[in-house]
Amino acid sequence: MCGIIVVLAGGGLASSDVTAAVEVLRPRGPDGTGVWTSASGRAVLGHTRLAVVDPAGSAQPISDESGDTTIVVNGEFYDYQRIRRDLARTGHPCRTGGDGEIALRLYRRDGHRALSELRGEFAFALWDERRGELFAARDRFGVKPLFYAERDGRLYLSSEIKALLACGVPAKWDLAAYAAHLQMALPPDRTLFAGVRQLPPGCYLVAGRDGVKIHRYWDLDYPTTEELAEHRTPDALAEHVAEVRSALDEAVRVRTVADVPLACHLSGGVDSSGMTALAARHAPVSGFTVGFPDTALDESPIAARTAARLGLPLHRVGIEPADVAAHLVATLRAGEMVQENSHGVARFLHSAAIRAGGFKVALAGEGGDELFAGYPQSQRDLALSRDPGALDRARAGYRKLSGFGAPRHLRSTLDRLGFLPNWLTQRYLTVVAPSRPLLRREFADLLDGTDACGPLLDQSRSQLEGRPPLHQSSYLFAKGRLANYLLAAERLDAANAVEVRLPYLDHHLFTTARTAALSWYAPEGCTKHVLREAVREELSEEVYTGGKRGFFAPPAAAGSGLLELLRDLTGDSSMRDNPFYEPGAVRRLLDEVGDQSADRAAGNDRLLHLVAGTSLLTTEFGMTADAGQTVGGSSD
């Protein structure tokens, strides 16, 4: 985990151009800073370091012998020792002992094709003085962020939007991007900040005399329905389970390589329990689990039994209801993103506890549900994939929905896919529809004219055609909610100087897991069957037979101080300047929630967090409004 900042211009740049940004990025990398300026004055690269591999060496920026090529890296490249040996054998030896330099040497040997060799969670930027060109890239799933903006003839890139703001980029809401977030997710290249773009996952950026160009180097590639229907031997499932076990074990093993102690996120579910058990086979690890007062949501007792079974120390991080309001501003500022429940605050405090416990690196289980269809909505898409009759009945229902005036983005999806991914329907029912009474009229009109789905569907046609509904839905979820909301937790960890590594989001593991027959995902209703069997010997019977245990923080409506915070906000500039929500409508909602039972009030938890988040971000960053380019509008 590190922070990077790059400024590119026609000339005249100096190290002072990134001084403010480097200071903003210090929480990501408290162990050292470095700045490099090109001889031509066209590029400045800054870096803040969290030293987890080769702590005594490998300071960045790193240059080659000539000084013409220089790189800054955020994240980790795994299996780097093997690549270092191969580079030395082919005449491109590394001078440092860490992993970051391999991207520089691979680039000098292979150019942009170097990306095919890199495995891990990363974002980097490399300046090539000879070519007068900047080369930047982001990992395949989008674990590590990379933002950029153009202003006054300069290009800025950074790990955080705050660093771009420190360079003078204005803080403005992209109203159209927020509308897309409500419907589905941020578009792959947009942020909530107008004029601030993100490099999409699996893409690289080239900036030079021809401007800024974006290219894709990798994409999720699910098998077609025809390929999945190919004949399989009676032993095929057992063979697949063994292959997944091997690939997962390797994905975990390479992520235990570090020169600092390792922690593991441990809950009561299969994903984190299996991952932690495998990690313990390769290195000493300590578990960290979140505990809640609500026993129905508190998984720490199961985590404690798992840790005892594995012989691991376990740290329980207690989260109280009052922590939500107390730490919400810090969480929002760190994440540069709205939060839709209390999970964000819990994650922020969890990482703070990991760091306070003396750890810089942790492994976590994100990606397991995406890879093995663990979500309830994935199971519904799976049912449509396996039963043509169910799909036909669903399509009849969709036609009725269209007749009743379905919103534009859902009609767009139906037109292109012939079905509605269940997670997208649920988002409409739980976010878009309940939000409408709260919206300012101007933003409600913008939301009506937005189609967050159409552009992504059109861009992804080759990856969607011929795939079963489950894989079409999984692809869209990975490109939307996973990359542009769930993985934003990276910034919450980074604010506490903790690097979180995600073995389930390993592209080699994906290549293996993607070939599963549809019948293997949940035979006889046993979800994530392949994963359960792959780690069966690592799990207790309690975890092996347990249902899905996602990270569910208690609703914030009751006893958290969130209602009181929102009532205060409705009376000051935070709500008056909020371009999305009408203060009077919010006050009426707060009165209703205050009179409701705790269970009923919990149904409004997401709305309350969205209102609070947009209001507090408006104040925290001094954001004004910019309509932005309509997503899926006539200009797209």
C-alpha cells in the first residue's frame, strides 16, 4: 500500500508541484516519501511508501540506469522472485530487493506487453523520457485505484482524489455519475467528482503528444452456454474442485510473502475461514474479527472457534452503535465515496485496530461471493440459467413490467439481455424507488433521463453474448458494484496505513473457477459448493454447513446518533447545499423513522446513509454541483 502522484505538462515542472499532494498521501505511506522530476521538466512523480517488502531498500520513485525511465507503484506484484530471476536471465536484472522494480524492468524489455506478466493488486505510473510518454496501469479487478484529471494544460494522476484536489483540481459533484450510482454503479471511468476520471480495471493509459489514450489489456471472459454444455466425465467435478483448491492455495501463498507480520480478516463464513486456514499453512498469521452488540449479526464467536481450531491469536474489534455517527465523517473523507450502510465505518475501525495491533498487511475474503455465486441474487440468476422454463416465465413478467412503465435503465437492459439481473432489480426496489420522494426536482429529472446500464452493456457486448444469465449478471456486477463501490474499501484501509490483499480476486484463480458447470454452483441448494469442497478439510463442520455469512453491520437508524446527525444537517448549509435531496422531504422522513419500531426503521438505513453521505461530502470537500455528461443520454 502506497500513494502515487504524477503531474505531466509541456515543461517547466518542479518537485514543488507535488508537495501538497504528497502530504495528503502520507497516511497511505507513512514510511517514506520520494519525488523525481524529469530532465525535460515534463513530468514529476511523487510517492509515499508503506514498506512491507524489502523495508530497508526499494525506495521509490525507481529509475533505470540511464535515468530515462522512472516508475512509482501502489500495491503488490506477486510471484516477483520468479520474475526477477527471469529478468536477470534475459539481461534486465533488478537493482533493488523488492517487487516494484519488476514492472520497470519488464517495461524496458517488453513495452506495454509487460502487463501480461504482472499478477497482483496494483496501480503504477511510469515516465519514459526517451519517448516523452507516460504509461500507467491498474490491476485487473480494480482493487487499487488510479484517478486522473486534466486542468490548465496539465495531466494529474493519483491514488486518491484528495491529492488531485490539493493540486488545484476543483471539487464538484458529478450529478449524472451519482444518478448512475443510484441505478447501478458509477460508470467504469467516472467518479462522484466532476472532471475526475478513474482508469477502469484491466486498462492502461498512455499520455504523450497525442493526448490521453485508454487501452484494455484484460477482461473477465466467462465461457459461453455452448461451451458449458460440452460433455464432462463423471470425475469432472472432483477434478475441478481439486484444481480450484490448488489455484486458491497458490493465490493465498503468494499473498503471504511479506517482510512484516500478517493479519487475516476472519468472520464466520466459508470465504474468510478457508482463506485464513490456507494462509496459516504458509506463514504465521493473526486473525481480526469485528464484533457487534447485536448477537444475530455478531460472527465473532464463530471466528473465535475457528481461530482456536487453527491455533491462531484472534483480536475482536468491538463496534458500538454510537461509533457510526462518531466516525462517519472520517470514513467518508477517507473513502471519497458515499456509504450505504454501517459497513464502511466498521471497516474503517477494523483497519485502524489492525494497524494499532502492529500490522501493515492483512488478507481478506472479498471476491469469494462474486467468484462462486454466493449472493442470494446470484442464486436467482443461476436458477434462470439452469431452467429454460423459469427464464420464459421471468420474461413474461418482464414484458408486464415494461408495460407498466419500467424505468429507462431497466428497459435498456431488457432490450439488450432479454432478462434483468436480480441484483439490478433489487437495487431499483431498495434504492431508486424509495429515493424518489426525497429528491430535488431537478435531480429527479436527471435520474429519469439516465441509463447507467446501456453504455456498459454496449461496451461489453463481446463478453456478454452467448453467456448464461448468471455469468452475464456476474460480469456486470464485477464491472459496476464490485469495482466502483465494494472495492472502494481500499481507501478506508489505506487511511490507516494497512494493505489488504485479496486472494479470491486473483486472475489465475478466476481462470480456473470460471469453467465450473452451472450444476456445480449450488447442488441441492448448497451454495458455493465448489469452494466448500475445495477447502473442506480446512473448515469446522459449523462453518462448512453454515449458510452465507456476509459482513453485515447492524442498521444505523436506532441508537447510532445518525438520526440526530441528520436532523442537525437539515438545518445547516450541509443540506441546503446538497444538490440531490430536498431538506423538507428529508425532515419528514426523519420524523417518520423516529416514530417507527427498530425493525421497520432499519428498512430506511440505506436512504439515511445516502443523504448523510452526500451532505457531509458536500461540506467536507466544499463541493459545488456540475451536471456532468448524462450517462446513457443522447450525447453518449
